[in-house]
Amino acid sequence: MSAHWSEGIYQLFKQQSIRQVSLVPDAGHSRLIKLCEADAALRMVRLTTEEEGIALAVGAWLGGDKSVLLMQSSGVGNCINMLSMLQVCQIPLAMLVTMRGDWGEFNPWQVPMGRAAKTVLEEMDVLVTSAQHEDEVVPAAEGALRIAYNTYRPAAVLIGQRVLGAKTFTD
Amino acid sequence: MASNSGQRLDRREVAKVLLHDRGDLLVVAGLGAPAWDATHVGDHPLNFPLWGGMGGATAIGLGLAIAQPMRPVLVLTGDGEMLMGMGSLATVGIDQPANLSIVVLDNEHYGETGMQESHTARGVDLAAAALASGLKSGVMVTQMEQVIALRKAMHAMQGTVFAQIKVAADKLPLALPPRDGPYLKNRFREALLGSQAYFQK
């Protein structure tokens, strides 16, 4: 079996000279988070809510740093107003969003925001790509990182629960 | 309690003292009156005045302070803006870049929406919230001598500084900065990074 997609994304961060990685943790990102934490050249910023990551990206870019934001789909809703800054100032940001509320979801409370995540992002002028298979994740992330920082705009990759495995709520 | 004191500092005077002889200072100004206050002192390419993103000023300052560790960074914001982003105090609390200062000009009111009372008028203590969020600094400022000391601390870059300055709830003449987002961003980056700002890979 090929390397886990988290390894590929971590390599992309290095190739793209990402310096700040902000996050609200999600199980789907746990492997990527560990890889980033082990790298002293990446500054991890632990957020209390995802919208702080959007604002952080504005400051990072003003100061010459590229940043990425890792979050779960429920966090997309928290970001809506803050995303206007990226749009209005043409500030780049790649967001990697692990999905809840899609394939195989157990928790009904996760479904509304999961279903709305793509629409909400697109309404706020974020370019969105979805990855529904493990092989699609790294190419999707590469495309998002490149278009974000080459064209000064936000781009998101939604990583589906088919890739991550749905949370089962069993011990 | 400070919020019951009669004599309040003038926010424009406070801004003038804080931004005096600013040197390398990078400024993020929260939307509304703090952005007008910073602009009243003088529009500057290394000011990033916000026209939106309420609640985000502190996190913007954090991202900037991390990116530019050798430059002092000031987040100059208002009580309403800070109240909306109180979680970001916890985010700063676990990071605490030595070059970041967060100064809240607290007039205890939402000035842009009709001067409704904010939570600080009813006893919410942002300086205490900063301390409780793990910041080593969290001072309530009511005197101009404290503002002068604050300016010094800001430039010393010896740790994250948080101050809540009680100011009068005056409705002052507007001093509007440019509001074109790409212009504000590009002039800031160019002043900071030079022409390399446009060729960043």
C-alpha cells in the first residue's frame, strides 16, 4: 500500500514553504497534525474556533508567511464572516477540511453543516475541490495550495468520510 | 472599579502617545473607532485598518507577530471587537509571541451602531480575561502615565502585552483610512517586504 495521504500533504507543505499551520483538531487530521508537530520549521497555532485561522492567515500573509488551516466541516460555518477578508483583500489561504455529515455518518447533528459546507464556502468565493477517494487527496491538496498562493485567493479541499472512515461511536 | 471613574482618557490622545515615534511598529487596527484613531494620528503603510472581520484583530496580530518576530506588532482595537474574539486571547495565551501587544480602547460602548453599552460597561474585565487566558500581562489603564509605559513595553518586545484602556465614550470626527482591501494589503506588504512582496513563491 502506498504512503498515507497525510505524508503527501506534509510534503506539499514543505514544497510550498508553508510556515504557519493553524487548526482546530479533527480525528481525520490527526496523522497530519502529528507530522506537522514534529517539524520545528512549521509553526502550529491551536485555535479555539476556526474563524481565528482565517484571521491568522491574513496576518501571516501581511507578514510574508504562507499558512494553511486544518478543520472539520462543522468549522466551516464558524468561518463565514471572516472569509470576507480573504475575498476583499485577495489573500491566499489553503484550507483542508475533513468531512462529517456525509458518507456513513452516525450523528444526525453533523449532517446539516456537512451538507452545507461546500455551498457556504463557494458562496464566500472559496474554490472548493472534493476528494472522495484516498488517491484523490494529495492531488486535490496540491491543486488547492497552488491555486491559492499563485492567484491570491482562498481554496479548500473537502476530504470525504469515505476516505477517512465514518466515526462509529463504538469503543 | 475603573469603569466607575469620572475622568476618562481621550482615545485620540492615547493613540497619539502609543503611535508616537513608531519606529518599526506594525499596526492592526480593529474596525470602527480604533481604525479612525490610528488614522487620525496619520495614515501609514504599516497600518492595517480593518473595515470588517469583527473579532479577528487579535488573530491577525498573532499571525503577523509570528511571521515578523523582529518587529513589534500592535493590535489596537475596541471593547466590542475584543469581546467578539475573546477565544483568540486563549489562542494567544498558549503562544505569546514576545513582540505582540494587544491594546483595547475601551469606551464601554458600540460606537458605530448608536453607542449601545457593551459588556465592559457592566463589569466584564478584559484585562482579567487576558490574565486568565494565560497572558503574563493584563493591565487596566486609566492614566496617561500608564499609556507612556505601555508604549515602552510594546517596543521592548519582552513578552505579549495586553492592556485595556478606559477611554471616554465621545463621538469624534471620523478619520477614515483607505478601504480598498488589495491596496491596504499591498502597501503594507511592500513597505515591510519590499518589491519581493510581489514575487513571493
